[in-house]
Amino acid sequence: MKFLLITNCPDIAAFAVDHGVDRIFVDLESLGKQERQGHLDTVMSRHSIADVHRLRPVVPHGRLLVRINPMHTDSAAEINAVISAGADILMLPMFRGPAEVRAFTDAVAGRARTCLLAETIGAAETLRDCVRVPGVDEVHIGLNDLHLELGLHFMFEPLANGMVDELAALLREEGVPFGMGGVARVSEGLLPAELLLSEHARLGSSAAILSRTFHRQASSVAEIEAQMDFGGEVEKLRKAYSAALIATITERDRTREAVRTAVAEIAAAIRDKRLRQSPHARSPSMATARSETNRA
């Protein structure tokens, strides 16, 4: 299991790598993100290509991942700049079909590893064709934007309703390594990390992004160390994942049902809270969600 940490701070990146993090994640995506997620309690990245340059000396070879913007008129220049800055892996967000994927891999041209962030309805519907595009190395299933586009209330609903199961089965058939979503510290988060890691093991997922509970907006290593035993918390996740890998079928089925139950309860609570805050508000339809995302 690979754990990824989003940061643009060289000191925090070096500390994280030394304490069990597998990849450092620089997030350059900005196009359309405010429109899609501005109403949510999410962190909007302010990372830049200059941060890739600053992180390159402290991150071991092969472990620096950069999420670029969705494909746009200046994508080729952006991709060239990110690769020149030292990125090992480029992640493409918000793609909707193989044409965008092909443009992406053509621009990368084998100079770096590629990762598709499958987080749209179009990506889900065309995923087999997308991963068969030459030059695609891996996939990450992005649950946040995907649940928004589907008009759902909670980001883990696609995991509970069977949609992620279908995508994971397809990726296993195609022999493409993949990860999904994020994970909080053990015993933290709306959906406990232990349950999520059991689902990773069941589905064959091999990567997850560490949530903000691993840094809580800390701006220095000292702040992180004051909050937690960082390396110990990463190790707890590894132990939970290892335990899930050797669980019996009965134990995995029990955990699967626990995930479904928990997600349904959390989604209902979120829906009810939104209705109380705005009695005349309705859940976004799929068409509305598509329209909003297409404006990104």
C-alpha cells in the first residue's frame, strides 16, 4: 500500500518520507476547482511549479507526484514545465474520455509515469478504453468530485453502492494498478480508517492519500510533531491494511456490510442537515451536476 501526502513544504516532505510516506503529492490543479468544490469544506491548493523545483532535492527518485490541471489549451506547456521541474509521476484530473487521455500521454511522451484520476461520470463510463491508451501507468479513483457529479451527499457513497467495485474489477482485469480516495488516521474520520483499508484490501487497491488529519494545516514539522506521532500513525495504517489482507472472506463480508451501513447513515445525516439549513434546497440531479462540472 502506497500512502501519499499532499504538501509543498520541503521540510514536511522530507520528514514525511523519512516517517513512512511513499509519495509526495504536489497539487497544481486550479482550473474549475472553485466552481466544483467551493461550497465544501475542502482545501483549495495554492501549489505552483516552483514548489516542484523546491521539493525535487528532498524527495527520492520515483516518489514525486504532481497533479496537473485538466487538459486545456496550454496543457503541453504545463506538462513540459512540470517534467522539467523534476516530477516523477503526472496525474491527470477531470478527464471524460480516451481522447483527453491520449492527448495527455502523447504530451508526456514517456518522460514520466502517468496516473489517471478517474473522478467523472465520463471517466467511469469509458475507463476501459482510457486505460488501454498507450502510456497509461496507473489510476486513482477520485471519490470527491465523482460523488459531486453523481449528485450524492457523501464522498464514500460510490464505494458503498457498488460503483467502485465495478471500476476496481475492470482495473484488475486490465492489469492496471490503482488506488482510491483518501484515508484519515486510525479511529478518526467520519468513516474509520480501519473500515476503509479493509475495502482497499478487498478491492485490490494499493494507494490512498493521507487526509488532513495527518497535518491539520501544519506549516512546519514542529507543528506536526506537536500534534501526533506521525510515523506511528502511518504505521498504524499499514498494520490495519496488513490485517485486512489476511482477513477471512466472512470477516471481509462483515466489514463490507459495516461500510454500507455507516455510509448510508452518514449520507442521510448530511442530507438532513442540508435540508434543515436550506428547507427549499433539493439534491442536485445528475444532469445539474454534469452541467456544473462541465463549466469547470
